[in-house]
Amino acid sequence: MNLIETINQIVNERDSIFDHIALCSGVSELAYMILYIIETEKDRNWIQSDLADSFFFSRKSVNSAVSKLSDEGLIYLDSSTYNGDKKVLKLTDKGKEFCAKWIAPVIKASDESFLALSEEELRLMIELERKQLDAFKKIIKETNLISR
């Protein structure tokens, strides 16, 4: 296996952990990621279009997942934060309980897993991840696969 295949395997393995946790929690992978984002960025007022645009999710898929999460009583759309038709996604009490059970432990585990690395290794990891991401974005933009 070459180095790029190894990196892809590691990334896919990490992603599959999130997918499995979502499955165990009873929500879709996208719904789980939406809740994860809301939980990890509590100070931000997320609206559906921002979620879609920031994370390259399809707006239709986000709308569908948000609708289902709302139907399940995990989130509600708060229109009091903005004027007009923009509604901020907020966790209900049930949603907060869900996050305490299914998301907070994952965030804690992820944070703690970085303790296995030295500060120097973390800085190097950040530098290399940023360099690879910037190169990837540039190449994707040049291919005109996406408009952003």
C-alpha cells in the first residue's frame, strides 16, 4: 500500500467511527453531523444554509435532516434571533440530552486522543493538514467541480 492509500485508509477509518456512532444513536449520519456541529460550536447561530455552505452539504439534504430532527424533538427553529425568514437551529431539552449521551463523549474522546501527541507533533499535524487542505481546495477549484 502506498502512502496516499494509507492516509486515505486512516481518514476513512476515522469517518467510519462517526458513521457507526450515528447508526447506534438512531439518527442519520448527516443528522448526527448537524448535531455535532451545533454542539461543538455552541456560540454560533447556525442556520440551515450556513451549515450546507460551510460543510459542502446539499441544502436539500440539510433541510430534510433538520426537518426530521425537528420532528423527533431534538431541535427547533428559532426565528427570534434574526429578522425575516432566517431561523437559527437550537437544541431542545431532548436534543441536549441526546448530545450529552452521543456527542459530548465523542468530542471528549477526540480531544483526549490528541494528548497522545506532543505539542510539536500537534503543530506539525496542523501545518501539514493545512498545507494538504489548501492544495486540495486549489485543485478542486481549478477543476470547476464546485463553485465555492
